[in-house]
Amino acid sequence: MAKDPVRVLVTGAAGQIGYALVPMIARGVMLGADQPVILHLLDIPPAAEALNGVKMELVDAAFPLLKGVVATTDVVEATTGVNIAVLVGGFPRKEGMERKDVMGKNVSIYKSQASALEKHAAADLKVLVVANPANTNALILKEFAPSIPEKNISCLTRLDHNRALGQISERLNVQVSDVKNVIIWGNHSSTQYPDVNHATIKTSDGEKPVRELVADDAWLNGEFISTVQQRGAAIIKARKLSSALSAASAACDHIRDWVLGTPEGTWVSMGVYSDGSYDVPAGLIYSFPVTAANGEWKIVQGLPIDEFSRKKLDLTAQELSEEKALAYSCLS
Ligand SMILES: NC(=O)C1=CN([C@@H]2O[C@H](COP(=O)(O)OP(=O)(O)OC[C@H]3O[C@@H](n4cnc5c(N)ncnc54)[C@H](O)[C@@H]3O)[C@@H](O)[C@H]2O)C=CC1
Ligand SMILES: O=C([O-])CC(=O)C(=O)O
């Protein structure tokens, strides 16, 4: 029997990530090739005409899985009945800006969208915040939507995770699909800690540690980390626009693995509400290694954390605590 359609909200749908993301969702990249979808697209009035253009193109693409498109500038209409919300709407960072610089503009959007989602979305709503500062926007959303279970609110660090896989694959000249279990800890910002201490590569002799195959700790502890941390800025410098196709693809990976489950023996990185695991302060949205099954994620427990890593986990937690305070000061 055909499945019932899932309603997926994309905010900022007239923007550049939105333009890359909506066709992926309509093709089944996010929820599977047998899952019909109804897209809810939200943007603000100055972008209404462009948003309508996106809707026209979705119609023109004749996607078999796409059962409807609601394109609107009305938050209530956009959020009504949605099962999944991918929140991309906001102001992107420009060259020379840190993600903190876009804080004031964005947190107030997330406060008001929290209320709309709480009132109008489906009971099983899952939220992915993409817009920066992604962790802190997600935290504000959580705090101003107390009836949405905290386990249903997350932010995107999968792009950073995929960037780390990509760097290892390039360095060793191996297939990216043979690299797994890198971790992005902490904030989706330049303090994030891309950790390869538990990452492996599939070889003809079985799985081997990334550290052993790279055999260059100076690179792994230095340039590798800074390249992943600064990749967003490098893309902005090259394109004069921030990452879009890779961000859209990562958003699909994030939701797909959350809803459909992670492969056996593989974890991914997701920004989720901290419960104090790994001595990360509770009450932050922090990126952890997670596995998912039956639509629920779980933080991978018990990984040994060496002294080098400990400092980096703490540094990015510190930044998130400061961002939280700054966000509240922007809201007051
Ligand atoms: N977490 C991650 O890995 C990444 C996050 N980002 C962030 O994603 C966000 C979107 O990036 P782009 O698509 O490149 O930006 P964009 O400027 O092309 O699109 C943003 C869209 O959001 C709309 N918008 C603004 N306020 C809104 C509101 N209140 N409600 C609904 N829509 C609203 C704008 O009109 C625009 O159409 C930015 O905050 C960017 O920094 C970008 C790349 C990666
Ligand atoms: O760097 C930015 O502002 C956009 C972004 O989040 C990324 O590409 O990781």
C-alpha cells in the first residue's frame, strides 16, 4: 500500500540552500524513494515572488513523489500539520563575518517560529535548524517551544562531518564511502572539533584506523582540523556565497539517518540537546556522535577522550555557553 505523504517544511525556501534542497526532498533523497511528500515552503514577503517561482519549477519538474506544494509567507499556514521542519530561513554570513555576527538577526526569528511550530505542527514533529548560528538558534527554538520534546530538536553539523570525511578521503585517495566514524564535537563554528580518533577506513584487510593509515599526527592535529573548521569561510571566499549544495545534501543526510536509521556500526554527527554526556554541560545544543533507530537518536557512549580532545571539547562548549548568553541579551 502506498504510504501517506509526509509534510516537510523548508523555511527560507526562496534562498540558495532552499533552491538546492527542495528538489532533493521531492526526489526522495531525504525520506526515501517510496515516501510521498508535501512541501511547505516559507519565506518573507520581499521574497514572495521568487518563492512562487520555486513553486512553479517544482510543478514543472513533475516529481512523482511530490503530492503538493504550500508556498506561503504566512507562518501559521507554513507550519500547520508539518512532520519535519528544516529551518534554513535567516540571514547568511558574508565574507569577513564570524557566525556570531549574524546572531542578533537570527535568534529573534527562531523565537517566533518556535511558537508557531509548537501551536500548529504535527505531534511527531522533528526539527532541523540549518540557519546560523545553528546550535544557538536551535536552543532558542527549544526554550521557546517547551511542549516540543527536546529530543525532536536538532541542528546541522552533518555538513562539517561530511567535510571531515571528504578531507580524509582526499588525503588518502580512498573512496569517501569507505571512511566512517569521524566526529564533529560542539558548535557549528570555527571552534568545532573534528575528531578522527575513532574513525576508520574500509580496506581489503578489514577496517583500519584513520590515524594509522594517515600516519601524520601533525597533519591530523593541525591542518586537517583547521581546514574543516574554516571550510565554510573558504567556500564563501571562493563563491562569494556560502555553501549551498553541500548544505542541502547534508540536511537530507541528517534527516534520512534520523528517520530511517544509521547503518550498523556507523555513527554520524548531530547537534542535539546535551544531557551531560562526555562532561559537556547540560542545556546546550552540542554536536555529538549519534546513532539512530526507529526515529530516535542516541549519543554514542563510552568513547575514550584524550587530553588534546578534552581541551577542544571544552573550548567549543565554552563558546556555546557564551553564545547562549549573547542570544538572550539580543532577545531582551
Ligand atoms: N549549518 C550549516 O551547516 C550551514 C548553515 N548555513 C546557514 O543557512 C542559512 C541560509 O543560507 P542561504 O540559503 O545561503 O541564505 P539565503 O540568504 O540565500 O536564503 C535565506 C532565505 O531565508 C529567508 N528568510 C529570512 N528571514 C526569514 C524568516 N523570518 N522566515 C522565513 N524565511 C526567512 C530569506 O528571504 C532568504 O530567502 C544562513 O543562516 C547560513 O548561514 C549555511 C550553510 C551551512
Ligand atoms: O560558513 C557559513 O557561514 C556557512 C556555513 O555555516 C558553512 O558553510 O558551514
